[in-house]
Amino acid sequence: MRCRVVSLSLLLSACVSTGSPVVPTPHIQTLVVVSTLPSTLPPYTRDEWRHWIDADGDCQDTRAEVLIRTSEVPVTFHPPRACVVESGRWRDAYTGEVVTDASSLDIDHLVPLANAHRSGGWGWSAATKQAFANDLSDDWHLVPVRASVNRSKDDAGPETWKPPSREAWCSYGRAWTRIKVRWGLTATEAEAQALRDMLMTCP
């Protein structure tokens, strides 16, 4: 397997895990490792990436936590307990459309689990895979989007799928790069070029 490091100069945001607003951190030099896929890549098994856990034991799993924190209005829940979100007001991160019915939304792993697997996550422990699948420390790691949009994306990288709204490309490219670097995941040549193209749309 051949690897090289490429530099993507872009404006990124520092991730905070305290629930505070994301603090801008300008002019971060980001290094992405570009690599070919190993010939002995183990098969991807979604069950190995345990997601939608209830990490704090409040009956609200990761999906519910994302819906609660991203809704523009207070959410409502399916009775009798405040566990499953029923309604709110969300703006689809990839299309800009407003959605009020939680059942119409998927929570998208911006870097799909299968892509993370192919990019080096195949060698992670079960605990690390679970941490990646439920990461709430970066507001763009898990995003609510229309189910139809999420399923059109599937496990594709930016070289074959981009948000339908071109206005989302800058934020998407920045977030994809940030997540890959933070978790030590690699990118393919085509993926890195697609990220460069998306970052060129940034102001």
C-alpha cells in the first residue's frame, strides 16, 4: 500500500465537546494522508460499528441527541417518555430544506461508516468504532438530513457524491477533511481532488 501526505489549506473550526458554540480557528494547515486501498481489506460489517447508543443513560440515544440539539425550536417527543423525538424544526444540511417531522430524517454520518472502514477504521477496536459512530463532539460529524438524500449518498465519498446544494459544499468539504484528520483516516487521490474542488467554493 502506497501513502503520501497532501496539504489542504483551509479555514476549519475547533471542535469543542462542552456543548458550547463552535469556536472559529482560522488558517489551520490540514494534512490528509492519501493512500490506495489495501489489497487485503477486510469486509465491512455494519454491526461492528455500534451506533445510536444511549451513552448517558437518559433514554435518549445518539439519534435523539442530534435531533434535540439541532432543532431550531423545542422538540416534541412520542409519549409517554421523552425518549424518541417526534417533531421539531430542522434545516437539511445538504439541501437547505426545512423539515418538521423527525421520521422524515436520517442522521447521516458525514464520513460514512463504510468509508471510515475503507480508510483505516477496519483496524480499530470495537470501542473506537463505537466512538466514531456516535461522536457528538463535532456538530458536522452527525447531521440530520432527509432520508431520501441520505440514501442517495449511501457510503460514497465526495469524489462521487456532493450535497445537492452547492452552498453546502464548503462546509461539507471542511467537515469531511476535519473528521478524516482527527480520526487518522486516509483519503484516495480522487477523494482529495474532490475536496480541493469543494474547498475552492469557500469565501
